[in-house]
Amino acid sequence: MCVSSFKVGLIGSALFIGWTASCLLIPWYSDQVGRKWIFVVCCVGMAACHVGLLFSTSLGLSIALMAIAGFLN
């Protein structure tokens, strides 16, 4: 199945969109809760996102998982 190059480009862009969003929220939240728990949750979440990307069969799911991985990065 062929998709437009714009949609394929969204996979990489989604990572940076999530990363940008996390720059606004994660530092404040880690000051409230503690850096250790934020680090653990982000590491486990990144691992889960990468496993999900490994088995992803749709473009929409891949974009969503990359955005979540970017947020947890």
C-alpha cells in the first residue's frame, strides 16, 4: 500500500511534536513528584512504545506511538 510522502514524514515529525510538548510539562511535574519516578515511567513507556512500533501495521498507530515516545523521551 502506497501512502503519500507527507504522511510518512509525519512519523518523524510526531516524535519532535511530542518532545516539544513534554518540554513544557515534564520538568514541572518532575519537581512535584520526583525525578526518579518520572525517569522510571518514561523508560518503561518508551520501551512499550518501541515494542508497539515493532508490531504496528497502520500508519496512524505508528504516528501516535512516535508522538507518545517523543513525549516520554
